[in-house]
Amino acid sequence: MRQLPETDRDAIRIAQDPQFTRWLEQITAIGGCSHPVHLSGSTTTLDGTTGEILQHYDTRTEPGERLLVRCRNRRATVCAPCSRLHAGDTFHLVRAGLLGGKNVPATVRHRPRLFVTLTAPSFGPVHRAGERCHPRREGAECDHGRPLGCGAVHDMTDPLVGQPLCVDCYNYSGHVLWHAHASKLWDRFVIDVRRRLASSVGIVQSRFAQHARLSFARVAEYQKRAAVHVHAVVRLDGPNGSDDEPPTWGTAELLIEAVRASARRVLVRTPHSPAVGELALHWGAQVDARPLHTDGDGPDDDAVAAYVAKYVTKGASETGAGTDHPLATWGDIESAPVSEHVRTLMRTCWRLGDVPEYEPLRLRAWAHTLGYRGHILTKSRTYSTTYAALRAERAHHMGHAHMPDAVTERNWRYVGSGHTPGAALIAAGIAEDLVQSREFAREETRPLGGDAV
């Protein structure tokens, strides 16, 4: 008789376990998480006054004497179920800063709000899609004897798109060091926007915070050339943030002027090194700052929130610009499933990581992200709610909220992670069923004759 594959045998073993129903409940509760964390321990909730035990939970009654909890990885390539949850939280976080809700007043929708895109500068000519690729330079050659023009019309799926026309002309050191300083460049940009707003209305720059506040949420995205650019929602508030109306002089037009001027002006200088010298890093020439509709009811704002949420869940490997896991050795770089352009950026990180002047940048530790050290999503404190608040709200909705006047004693330890082959198969099926259930629910709430808002 033909033997069943290991995955099927393992799935049958799990299904025949007397505690299979409870195990299935755990997997469903964590949304079919692809790489759950296994915990062992107990939680006891006591009355803060009398010491009476109100609730007690212990994993000794659970399958395998362990509780499975979500891995909470935001990357779809690592855990699709958790990335969908993270994308949903990001959507509500960004949307609340645009339209209100989640303890943010609805009046924010009528304030000056922009959707801003800042790009990385050019580090050398690369193949482009959508039009003839560098047609003006056809026939010309660089100092290395390679063509400066291409003339082909590349499709977006063409692997050549984003690759340098000449790898020897391309400034790989500048690319990596720009990534390593991109977060500092953003901080300088925000400071300069505040200063320009103050100067334009005759306010002493150091007193800008007494009149207005700049609130934002930004997300980093890798372009085809493996360079990060930034999308940001920028809002002008009063001095106390979302609870305060901005001053009468605060307009979208004034904010756009300040954003454009600051994007052209700010720079960050790298430490001087014998290998590279000192570089003056700045934003790219392509700057987009467009106002969001202040009199709309939400569709445009929802689109912006969904756009930001989509990029938060993308891993480096999904965009083709790096990998989702740190690289421990030079051999890891050579075996990484990336393009030669990206591999050269990783090698550059590794080489520059050994330069004493760049030691604080920890380039080797960030070689998998091509030197970029910032978070994918960052926001100012007063822009909107937080991920922690959204998780607490979800816990309350599911009946896991903390009881008032109670003391909780927790005793937990980590005992493992991940799934066996059969468990992974079952979890993937549950995750797919949950996605379909949500789609069906969405279809039922969609108005007849139109799309859901």
C-alpha cells in the first residue's frame, strides 16, 4: 500500500487527537497564524480588595499544555494572516488621522492635510518602464564602454527595470549611505517645514509650537531601483495636536509651499571616511505634495489609508529589494534570492560596515534592507491612535478586557513556535476560510447597484 505524504499523516494524527476540537479553537482564535508562539503558564485575576479569585486560566488543560498566540509579523511573506490584521490596524490608524474616530475629533477632516511623496536622488541611470528607455543617449557610451542609452520599451514586469545601465558608474556607496541616513533626513525635513511655516507668517521659529503643530504618518516603500521613497500624510493642527484647531493663517497652500521648499533644501552630511569621503545627502528632485479634499466624506481618504496599509505589510523580499531576515555572513549574501543589483547593494553594506567611521550605522546588521534602518511606518505622537490602543480595543471587543479594581498575576514562559507540517496545512485552510467569510460579510453589507464605501 502506498504510504501517505508526511504532511497528510501528521494532519490525520492531529485530527485524531482527543483535544483536536480545542486545538482547532486556538488556531481559529489566532486567525490561522502561520508561525504562532507557544506559551506555557497561567493567569490569575484577583479582587483587589478581598483577594478573592475572580478568574484562573492554566495551560495544563490545553492541547500539549500550551497556548498558541499570534506571531504578529507584519510581513505578508512571513505570515499572511497576521499581516492582514496589521494592515487593518494601519488602515484605521491612518484613517483616524484623516477623518477622525478612535478618540480623534472629526474636525481633523477640515484641516490642511497633504499626501506627500519624497523620493531618493539618482545614484546613476537605470532602466525605466512605460516609455522608451533613455532614447536620447542611444549610441553614446560611458567611461566603461557601456551604452548610456537603451531605447527599448520595458514592461513593468521586465527584470531589467530598475537595474543600472552601468554597474561601474552606479554610486552604490551613496545609495547605501543614503538609506542609512534616510530617517535623519526625514527628521530634518519635518523641522525645516516647521521653521518655514513660522517664517512665512512672521512667527519666531522657536515659538512655532505655541501656535501650531505638524502631525504626520509616513510609510517607506522600495522602488524598482531598490531605493526607498516616502509617502506621508501631513496635517496642520493647533498647538495641542488633534484636539486643537490650527491658526487662521494655516492653509493647505502655505503647507505645500513649505513642504516643497524644505524638500529641496535639507541635507545630511555623512561622516568623512578615506574610502568614500564626505557625502551631502538630500531628497530626490521628484517631490509630490497634493492636498486631500477637505469637504469629502471619506472615499479619497480611505484610498490613502488603504494605500499606506498595503505597503506596511510588504516585506523586502516581496518588493525584490532585499530579504526579510538579517544576513549573518558574506555567504548569506551570495545565496540570497535577489537580483545582482540588490546583491551588490548588500555587498556594499557589508564592506562599508567594516569602515570605522560608519560603525554607528550598523550597516552589516541592516544589509538585508540595503542599509535602511528606519521603521516602515512612523507617526507623530498626536497624529492619531496607536497600535497598542487598537489591540486593546480589539481585546475589549473579544471580551478580554482588564477588570476594574482587579489584580492580575501572570506566570508565562516561551516553549516554542511554529507548526508541524500537518498543523501548518490545517492552519492555512482555516486562514483561507476566515478570509472568505470576511469577503462574504463584506458582500452582504455592500449596497445594491454600487460598491461598498
